[in-house]
Amino acid sequence: MSPAKDPDKLGNHVLRDIRRLLKARREQNTLLGQTVYLGTVGFMIALPLVGGAYLGNWLDQKLPGYSFSWTISLIFAGLVLGVVNVYFFLRE
């Protein structure tokens, strides 16, 4: 059943949208707010990337015969994880 045919679902959707609009109005974008937001997004990408680099470097030093394959692999995995984190953060 679509929300237009069920008054309770329609009312719930309208209330949810009203709450989102009121929240957006309360949290109007200021320069400081935008700076914090972009900083959060930056850290969400940078921390998994740097963590993967350190873990990969540590593994490459511990395992003989590997020069930098763990480092490259875990940097890429950290980048993918960071992008997925940002996607879900921005989707919210």
C-alpha cells in the first residue's frame, strides 16, 4: 500500500519531513559549522588511510620476503573504507 492510500503512513512521512526541516533550520550553516563538517569528512577518509598504511608497514617489516605489498594493499583498503564511511555519513 502506498503512503498516499494509508493516512497513518502519510502522516508519519509528513512528520518526519517536518522534523528534518526544523532541524535543518535550527542548524543553519555557519562558517564554523561548515569547517567542522568538512573536518569530520576529512578525518573519516584520513584515519582509515593512515591506519592502513601503518598496519601494512608493520606487517611488511614483520614478514620476511615482502617489501611493500601489505602497505599498498592496506592503504587501498583504508581508502575504500574511508569513502564508504563518508558515503554513509553524507547519506544521513
